[in-house]
Amino acid sequence: MPKAATTPRRASGFFIELQSLRGLAACAVLIGHTAQLYNQPEAIYASYFCNGRCAVVLFFVLSGFVLTRSLRNDPLTSESVMRFYVRRLARLYPAIWVVSTLSLGYLLTVHPWVRVPDASAIFLSRYRPERMNLLYIGASYAGLFPFLIPQLWTITIEIAGSIVMPFLAYAAYHQAKLFRAFGVGSLILAFMSPWTLYGLSFYGPLYGVSFFAGTWLAKNTKWQQKYFRAFGRSSTLVATVLGSFFPFTLFLPFSYWSPAAAILETGLSMALIGLIVYSDANFRILKSSVFVFLGNISYGVYLSHYFVASLLLKIFAVTRIPEFFGFAAIAKPFLLVCATLAFTILLSWLIYSFVEVPGIRAGQRLSAEFSRRHVMVG
């Protein structure tokens, strides 16, 4: 196994540029979803340029990288694994519960009583009334089914990836053969048929290769540093060119759930993250306070935007605000995108400040308490 190199530029292991990248990806998903809620083919076509599928792949590669880095100094023991699980659960679930409650309130009040004549088939296929029961609601709160939060399927994959992550990270740093076996296994799973969960196709195995790619990047070997630093001052230009390909992978001749598409987008994400982490380029734009703020609230943006967009869609139908201001039919999706972005940022900031941050701190306290009790028992 190659020896790990040291990157003095990032001694703390935290990359603020990656935080900003996560925020931009969350906003891309928001725009792509929201533009599809009105029955306007032009707007739906324009939403493809945001390419939410590639943004989701980027999320998984980022998670593999960040989580592996956080585990690099931990031994693989029952105590360390449980401490990681406690922190991870405290990080993911509080926001899920809050947004699920908001969505449930919307479904019990506004959604069934307000009709939107020009809503798209995509919107009408969400929030299916036959699923309004304790099974699907409970599965939504558990992070296992995308009913209350339609995009929650990606968080289900995130939870599954988090379960495997301590073992994958340990293999990356200490067991080269086992790590290669993980890589081969993730490729095999990517080409297998989707699993079925509650009658719904589950494509989680398709994205195991993305988590593996992020973990591989986190190994921080001399070869990785040499490869990415070889671009020198042109690293910023190369990263910009790579980023410009992200919107267009959706137009390639692959099906939406194609393994080839997932592997291609994983490769693009790896290259972009690798340039940010290991090259000597200074990505100033990703260090701007606006993008860093979006990165901080990105989890709330991702979870809450569909609820906000759905509520605004109903409000627009009742108040006829677009018609009052003279917006043509084609302009209504873009008005909805702008309004959704503004209100989602506000709501996500509240969730981040009063739900996520306290949840992270609670996870740290519980993790420390678990370690203390473990030592006492020992």
C-alpha cells in the first residue's frame, strides 16, 4: 500500500472549498426539481442543465471523502464504530424529522384542498394519497422511504453508506487487499439489478462506487498529490472545464439509472475534488462567504426545498400572484424557482442554526459519554 503523504496546506483536514461545492450542488438540485413543477416543457428541459443526478453523485463522493478523513485516526474497534454511528445519526436525523413534520403538516392541510390546474405530471405523481398511512409515514421519519420528502431516497443511500464507512475507511488506510475487494464489489453492485423496498426500486447499490471513489481520494498518497499537482497553475482552468461538463452528462445516451452514467459522473466528481484538495491552485470563488454559507446550510436546502416549492406552488394557485404581476405561463416556473430559493435559504438557515448545530453538539456529547461509560465498564 502506498504510504500516506502529508498535505501541509490542509493540516486540519477541513476543506472549505468542498463545503461550498456541496452548497452549489444542493442549489442545483433545488433548481432542477422546482423548474419541473409546472406543466411547461421548456422549463422542464431547461432544468436538465442543473443535472440533479450528477449533483447527487457529487454528494456521495464528497461523503466518502469527508467521512473517511474524519475516521483516518480511529482504530477499528466496537467503541470507535459506535461513536461514529452516534455522531452520524445525530447529524442526519434531526433535520429529517423537522422537514418530515413540516411536509406532513402540508399534506394534511394545504395539499389535498388546493388544486393547481397547470401542475406537471411529475408533481402530481408525488405525495401519493394511498401512502398516507403509518407505515409510509414512519418509514419516512426513519429515513427509509421518500414519501414525506420525495428526494429522501438519496439520504437512505447516505445512511447505508455510513453503516459501511468505518470498515471501508479502515481498509483504505490499513488493508490494501481488502480495500481493493471493496472497490471490485462496488463495481459489481453498480451493474446489478435494483433492489426492491416497499414496492419501490432502490438504486442504492448503484452508488456504492461513488462512496468508494471518495474514500480512495482520502487516502492522500504521494501519487495522488503528484498527479493532481502536475497541472500546476492551470489547475483552476482544468477544474472549471471539468465543472462545465456536469450539466451535460444528462444528455448522453444513457438511461437515468445507467451504471455507465454513475461511473462517468463519479469520475468527474473525483477529478474535480482531487484538484481542489491536492493541487496548488487557489479556488478563491469557493472561499467566498456566500458560497460557504450555502455550504453550511446545504443539508437543509436539500431536504426542505421540495416542501417549500410545493407549498409556494399551491399559494401561487390560490393568490394568482404570477398572473397579477403579468408573468406569462413560461415565466411562472422561473418565478417559482426564485421564490423557492429565497424561502428555502431562510428555512435552511433556521434548521441549521436551531436543529443541525444542536444535533451535532448532542452527537459529540453522546459519543463522549459512550466512550466514558465504555472505559468505566472496561
